[in-house]
Amino acid sequence: MTKTSTLNDLSNFSSPQPVEKAVDEGDQQNLLFYNSIRSKLDQLVKEPSDETIQKILDYSKKK
């Protein structure tokens, strides 16, 4: 039979440090790009052009 035990003295361990979410440069560039085209995307959702509708229909027929 094997005897196991748990260490009760945790003073040798450092307390966990809070981890901050790092925003990398790629995420910042993506956000800047999205913000620059957001108004045009919103307009497409509300009023798609005939060309956009035709592209969607053509694509759906391919599948």
C-alpha cells in the first residue's frame, strides 16, 4: 500500500499574479481596419446593391 500526503505549508509558493490580456499588434490592425469599413458594411446590410445580390445568388447556385 502506498501512503500519500499533501503539503500543508504553502509559504514557499508565490501567490498567483493576475494575467492581463495582451492585445497584439495584429489584433490592433484588424480593429483599425474594421473600424474604417464598418459604416460601409452597415450600409450593405441595409441596402445591398444589385451587384451584391447577384454575386450572392451566383455563389449559392455553385454549391
